[in-house]
Amino acid sequence: MRIGVIGAGQLGRMLALAGYPLALQFRFLDASEDSPGGQVGPIITGAFDDPASLERLAAAVDLVTYEFENVPVRALQQVATTRPCLPPVEALRVSQDRLLEKQLFGDLGIPTPPFRAVDSLGGLRTAVAEIGLPCVLKTRRLGYDGKGQRYLRKASDVQPAWQALGAAPLILEGFIAFEREVSIVGARSTRGEVRAYPLVENMHRDGILRVSRAPLRHASLQKAAERHLRRVLDHFDYAGILTIEFFVRRGRLIANEMAPRVHNSGHWTIEGAATSQFENHLRAILGLPLGDTRPVGHCAMVNFIGALPPRDKVLAIPGAHYHDYGKAPRPGRKIGHCTLVAATATERERLLRRLLRLLPR
Ligand SMILES: Nc1ncnc2c1ncn2[C@@H]1O[C@H](COP(=O)(O)OP(=O)(O)O)[C@@H](O)[C@H]1O
Ligand SMILES: [Mg+2]
């Protein structure tokens, strides 16, 4: 069985690594031939929106999936006429647009920050008046790692924010003074089986995920998150892994965004759960029984951003698992991560402090 993966980044690499024990083979499509996926499978080089490249990928595999969210929907629809393409293209279409995504959450009864579509400076002023300051202006499409966002704290921020982002369709959201950020990662298989991982607590800096801790043991939040997740999964007749990010304020979940793919906040599952998100994604799209999502310890996942810490020092930490994606270091670029698995939350925090001291500044 050959799986085609659109995108050969670290997510693609980890998918392939999880798939080899299941006798799966992988082909990637990526614009760059030295992307991480190339270390573990052939890359067909080409643009994500180039029909000829997509056709070459489809022709070489039995099933197509994606690890990259900005694949043009039309191109993927074309692929889907020749090969099964999962997760469903419709889930990708909605999650590419923050406005459609928030509207869907609303339709499914999942709380979101207040939001307005913004297409003009006048419209932005009206939206700011309605939502109130502080608020966050975001491009509807193509944002990631905090890119394409501006915080509006005072009236004089409105004009410069419009100057910076106004060339594209926008969404204005109320700023949520959250107590914490969490995410739920879960799988639904082509047979309709659903399994969710325990909630993860995520810490961002400059819009980029730095540290995830799992499991967040919180029975009522877990129950609410699973209910929201299941609604989204069932809505799309979904197959694969899907992630929803939430803010927690006054003990309640407020949905921020979703990703129709394996997710950075699920990396801890490779060593920290009975079955990894990557294996469960493959099981889900192949209609295999889903694996146990139980945690096997108390985990922390630390992203290596822009630079790697010394590998030998990290590996000297008990329960440390080092992942170097083999990417050229650049400021703000995720080039690796480490997962710590400990017997208790206290022990995890101790090991985490030790790991964080090793990060280059
Ligand atoms: N409405 C908001 N209120 C408060 N913080 C926000 C809001 N929107 C985004 N953020 C902060 O910025 C981070 C990145 O924004 P997000 O919408 O998740 O975009 P990205 O696609 O870049 O992950 C969030 O994880 C959160 O820390
Ligand atoms: Mg996010």
C-alpha cells in the first residue's frame, strides 16, 4: 500500500516513520527536494497547485493525504477524482478560512470569540466599535505561527493594522484574556470510529507554539472538548486526525481554530501515548481499527525554534526523546522538538526546567 503525502515537512516525515511498521510506503509532493520527508521517502518535486505534479503523485500511490494546510482546494478536488483523498477536501476548505471555520463552530454550537468579517477600513472601524478593544485582526487565509495578525489595543492601532493587512480579506476577533490554551487531537476512521487524546496545554510565544504538556487532567473540559471534536468530525464525515485549539476562560472552552491534519500539539503522542497521532491518522484513513490514545506518562513537548540544543546534553535527560528534522536553521523556524516522558507531573516539570536551560538563546 502506497500513501501519497502532499507536503514533505516534519509532519510528513513523522507520518512515514509511523507507517513503515504497518508495511506502508510513502511518496511526497513538495516544492523543495531537501524537505524532511525526503529523508524517509521519495519526493516528487513540484508546486502544490501544479496539476501535473499532483497527477504524478496520485498516479504513484493508492491513497492521498496531506500534511500541509494550504493546498489549493481545487487542485485537491482534482486529485480526489482519481484517488481517495483524506481527510475530506471540504474540511480542508473550511479550515483554510478563519471566517468559515468560526461560522462552522457557531453552527455546531461550539463557542468562539466574537468575530466579524472585515473588507474595508470603514468596516474595520465598525467591527472594532461592535467588538470593542482589545481585539485581534487576522487575515482569513494563509496565516500560521502567528503570521498575518495584528493586535489592536487602542483606537490609533486601527489604521496601521489596516495598512499592514488590508490587502487581503480579514477577520476581526475579540481578544480573549485566556487563563490557558489547550488543544484536543482526535481521530475518526472511515468506519466512523472516534478516539480522542487527552487535552494538551499549549504555551505560545510570539504566536509560535513553544511547550505542550499532556495530559491535562480535567474531566469537565475533556468532556466538553470531546463533544465539540465529535461534532466537527461527524459534520465532515471525517477520516484522519483533526485538532481543535481552544482558549480556556473562566473554566470554559472557546474555540480558536482547527487543523485537518496531524498537529504540533500532538507530537508528544509519539512516545507519550499508547498509539501516536501519526499512526492513528494512517489507521483512520485506511479504515483500520484505531489505536489506544491513553497517555503512558506525564509528557512535555518542547519545540526547537531557530536553533537546536546540544543533542548529547538533551539525551542525558531521563525520558528525553530528541527529534531533529534536518532543516536549515532560520529564526522562527521549527527545526526539531523534544518530548519528555516522566512518571509524575512533578518529575516532568523538573526535567522540563533542565531541558529549557539547554535551549540556545
Ligand atoms: N482572539 C484571540 N485572543 C487572544 N489571543 C489570541 C487570539 N487569537 C490568537 N491569539 C494568540 O495567538 C496565537 C496564534 O493565533 P492562531 O489564531 O492560533 O493562529 P495560527 O494559525 O498562527 O496558529 C494563539 O495561539 C493565541 O496565543
Ligand atoms: Mg493556532
